[in-house]
Amino acid sequence: MALQGRVAIITGSGGGLGREHALYLARKGAKVVVNDLSQGAADAVAEEIRAAGGEALAVAASVTDEAAVSAMVNQTVETWGRIDILINNAGILRDKSFAKMDMADFRLVVDVHLMGAAICTKAVWEQMRQQQFGRIVMTTSSSGLYGNFGQANYGAAKMALVGFMQTLSIEGEKYGIRVNCLAPTAATQMTADILPEAALKALDPALVSPALLPLVVDGAPTRTVICAGAGHFATATITLSQGRYIGGGDDAGERLIAAWDAVSDQTGALVPNYGFTQAEREVQSVVAASTT
């Protein structure tokens, strides 16, 4: 069992995709903390795990409640001595076109998805640093990576989680903490009103959860975005084109327009190892231009 002896916290796991994650990781040997807003929902999933021979705790807590999350983490460590895996799965939707969306719904979605993930990650971070091992998965979305009508709040929060992953993977590397993202497509309460019936049948949430395994085992990668749905898996990256040195001057904007195809050409594009790669490339282009 690939996760024998590991301890995992899965937020929002009282139903839907989170429930499938909890059952899947438990089958792979992990001891699972089933977190949900509803104690009853969390209890039901924890009982499923125990009935199958696994170990589980059921904890009702909002991921936006720092005190409740801290208490959940403390309870986990007191019970099992460590926390190896955190799956930031909890989320909500408040879909409307941006013209019709009020800021309260924008803030609520960002608060649950982004701040909830930050609160939970902060709560386990020091434990993982001390034990020199951690596996954290953020739940992003194609709505964040590529956009989706009516989901400006959700897309903004989901893309923010990719940026969160990028930085934490750098900061956690020397402590054995690996941070990745999962972009799932699944038929859940969150997608029931969005996808057609035929698609919902194909998008069984259970077909997404196997994407977690390579992200949480001992040999896991870091800074990976894996897209999963209907049994299909792919990875997504944010690339940087080779670009073109334009220089300055009053007509720099016009020269940029003229060179737009070359600037945006993805031939030879790279995936930077860190954000400062952009600045390094820009300075190098100045030096190269000044020596020719």
C-alpha cells in the first residue's frame, strides 16, 4: 500500500470529489482526517473508511476559521503523531457573469478557495518542516487556467492557487515538502447545473482521485498541475516565450505591435524554474543588444 503509515487531511471531504479522495487515499493505506462543514457528512465518510478496514477521524470545521483549522491539526497530531498530506479540496460556487456579480460573492469564493487553502496550509506547514516531509495538493481548475464564462470569482481564486503552489514549492523544497495542483473535472454538486447529463455520467468523481497518488507518494514531483477527468490525465504549464528585444523610445509601443507575432511565438517556449527568470531574460536581452 503506497501510503501505508501516512496521515492525510482532506478538506471538504464529506461528499462529492472530496469523499472520493478520502476513500481512495484510505484504500492506499493512509490514515484520513475527513473534514467538512457538516459533522454528519464527515462522520458518514469516516465510517465508510473504518468499515473497509481503514482509520479515519471526522472533523467538522470551516477552512476559513483559523481557530477551528488549528484545532483540527492539533487533534490530528495528538491522534497520529504527524501530518504527511494535505488535500485542499473545499470549495463553493457563486456563478454569475461579472456584470451581475456583487463583490460579496466575489469575496466569498476567494475566501473559501484561496484563503481557506492558505489557512489550512499554514496550519500544517511547520509540522511538515519539522518532520522534513510534506505533500500538499491545491485544487485548481481549468476555469482559472483558461477562463470560463460566469466564473470570474472562481477562476481568479483557482489561478491564485497556482501562484501559491509555485512559491510554496520553492520555499518547501529543502524541507521535503512538495506542492502541486490538481485541476479536476467531475460530476458533483458544484457542477450539476453546469454540465450536460451525458457529460455528468462520464465524469465520475472516482475517476479523478487516482491523480492524487503520484502527487503524494515519496517520489512525488513538485510544481506540477495535473488535469484529471473521466479517466483522462494531462499536465498544464505556464510558459514563457523566447520573445524579442524591442528597446525603448517613443515608438517602442508601435514597434512592439509590429513584432507581435515574433514576441508571442511559442517556439522554444520554456517553463521557468522561478519568477525571476523573466527579469533575468530581459536583462540578458539588453546586454545582448548592446554588444551587437
